[in-house]
Amino acid sequence: MSRQPALEHEWRFPARGIAIRLFLTCWMIYGLHFATNIVREIYLGLAIGDHLSFRVDEYGGMHDDLFETPGRGWHIGNNPGASMLGAVPYAVARPLVDRVVAQVNRQRAASGAQPPAYSSPWPKARQFFADSWRRGYDVKFALAALVMQVFCMAPFSAASVVLMFFVLRRLGATDRQGAWLALLYAFGTPVFFRTGFLNQNMLVGYFALAGFAALWLWGTRNGAVVAGLAAGTCVLLDYSGGVIAAGLLVYCLLRQRVRLVAFVAGSIPPVLLLWFYQWQSFGHPFYPGQHWMPPVEWSELGYQGVGGPQMDLAWQLVFDYRFGLFLSCPLLLLAFAAVRLRGVAIPRFELATLLGIFAGFWLFFSTVNYTRIQYNTGVRYMAPMIPLLFVPAALVLLRMKRGWVYGLAVGAVTQAWCMAMYRDVERGLGLGEPLLRVFTGGFQLPVLSTLARLGGGSELTASGVSPLPLFALTGAVLFGLWRRWA
């Protein structure tokens, strides 16, 4: 298996055509699996899109991570990067969203209707739905979440698949191998699961991969600027991104010292934007939002829940039956087998950098006590490591016998797809519960499952709606998209 030609050749046909097909395929399938979760990032995205404001006063009390500071109103407790990205498509769609919401609320006011029953097993979800309905926000939340997922989260995830395709081609994969491995990354890892809604953790991983690729494969001053911009954006998205930014900075220092100034220059704009947000929101540019939050579960330990490394927490982050990274995607364990390969296209220093960033990230979150509560959302805090670990894992797959690769791929896609369809890993068998539910209850789509819980809906939605027609339609479109590629 030989290396591919120079970088400029990679954007010619057929690679460009494959990349376009990959993007559209992932975008469609990710959008189809939209989850109806109303996460904290959505509230700030709405405030920015509606008022160009960082205050979320109108949503006060609707989420545990929204809090009020004296004289400054309500804010969210995390970094604003994901909300800022999600606010862009929402602002474009806002005129249509506002018209639909206004019409629905007028009809409800005229009829005097009461909130329909929502048969969720979680009391907080039932309370949230009723509260949102009474305050006239339920339809707004639903449409905003849909817009932010379909036109922000899903395209970013699809773009990361395309980037993975080109990275793997540079590592010696053929176009066909690169395309299949990129699809395995898209639908055989928790990228599929976490793309269901706007999520800053997965976005950190995409920018981490982009920063590393820009430094290593681009290798120019412009590449260093782009890598710095990606590193700074990781911090804007989440403070855990500082571990990735530090790793990329060290890599730049040791490999491309002459480009260090360009890297730092690229990182400045997103960091300044973060400081501006913190100054506007809390009156101090350098304290994180968590500094101002009232005490929540686990935050009383250390500084806002951050203390020293804990072995039990480190173990849970990778092997907990509800959210462990390597139980969520056993395929990623192959990344560590790459150190034994000889003659691989990725140099040893670059491989050490990828694994070193993983080690630093893992160590960091083993100090953060509140990562224990991710049992109700599945793999989350370690999710940014998925793109970085998949690169060496793919190199191992390229060396394995075809039968083993097919078996591992089928198992990985089955697990990832079941997680994306049935998203509850909190109860029962944890990560095994989605497999059980899908194999015993049939295919699902999150949005249809939510509609089926609305007892006040139509007879059709109350009994459940089959996703098979949507799957068949999507399959037909994808067949037409790929049929000319042999």
C-alpha cells in the first residue's frame, strides 16, 4: 500500500467527489437521528439569536445549569462556544420559528388547552415539558433544537468525517479504504450518538483533529495559524479544551518551533472572545462560568468539583458500563496496538502526540468529580478523544485480515446505531440497554419516540410511528448518491 500523492492532488476527482458524498451521507443520516434533548447550550443560543445577549433570564429555573448572579441576571454555567455556533443557523431560521410559535400559542390561548400528558419515566422531564408548554416555549425549544442539530451539529460532524477521510488517505489508505474507514468513524463510534443534539464535547474533538491535522499534514505558517485557531476554539467550547490546546502547543514547539508565533496568533481571537463573554456575563474576564455557579452535586469538593486524580474515577471514564469510553466503543482500543506496528505511515512522534493528548485528557478528567453524573447522558467528557484515537485505530485496521475487519465493523456499527436510536443508557444494562431494546422492540428514531410519549397526541403518535419508511426513503436517496462510484 503506497502513499498518496502530494496534498494538492487530494482535492481532485475522485477524492473530491467521494468527500462530497461522504458529507451529504453523514449529514442526512445524522439529521434523521435528531434527538429532542433540550441541553443548556440551546438557551444561550436562543438568547444570542433572539437578542444578541448572553443573558437567559426568560428561561430562569428551567435547567439545573442556569443560575442567577446579583445584578447580572441569568446565565449558563459552561463555555459559550457551542451556543455561539448554534445561534448562527437559529438566527437565520428565527423569522419562521417565531411565526410558527406565535400561531401555536394563539390557538392554545383561544382554546384554553392544558399541557398533554408526557409519559417519560423521568419526573424532571415531565415537569420540564409541562413548564415549557405553559410558558409557551415547548414548540420554540423543539424547533430551535432541530435547527441547531440539523444545520450546526450534524454538518460539523459530517465535516469531521470528510477530514478523517483525507487524513487517512495521507496515511496510505486508498480512496476506497479511506471512504469505508471514514464511514466506520461516522457510524461505528459514539460520534453517531453524540451528534443527536448540540454538544460541545464532540465539537472539541473535531477542532482537536483539525488542529493536529493542520500542524502535521499542512506544515506551513498558514497551517500553524489554523491549528492555533482550532486550539483556541477548543478552549472557547470547553475549558477541558485547554488540555488539547496545550498538547498542540507542545507539538508545535517541538516539531515546528519557527511556526510557534503563528500558532499563538491564531489562538488569540477565540480566547479573547471567551474572555469578553465572561466579562460581559459575570464582570470578570478570567473566571469561568462555573466559578459563579451555586453549589451543585459534587461541586463542593475541591475548586468547583475539581481536585486531585482519583483512580476509581479514571476507571469509570473508560470502563463504566453506562458511559465508559472503551465500552461505548471497544474499537478505539485498537489505537494502542498501533505502537507495535512497523513501517506505518504515521511517524512515532505523531503517534506519541495523539496518545499523549489522550493520557493528559484522561488524567485531567480523573480530577473532575462531577464527571460521575454523566451516567444519565452516556459517554460525554471523554468524547473529544474519539477522533484522535480513531486515527491510529484505523491504521491497525488497515493491517488486519479482511474478515476480522468486517466483523469488528459490523459490531461497532450495530452498537453505535442502537445507541443513536435508543439513547437511554442510564437504566437497566447501561450501554447494553440500547442493543436489547432495539433487538427486542425494533428500529426507533428519537424524535418519533418522543412523539409517542405525548399521550395527548393523536392515536397514531400515541401508538408509535415506525421509522422504516424514513429509513427506506433515506436509503433510496443514498443509493442514488453513491451508485456511480465503483
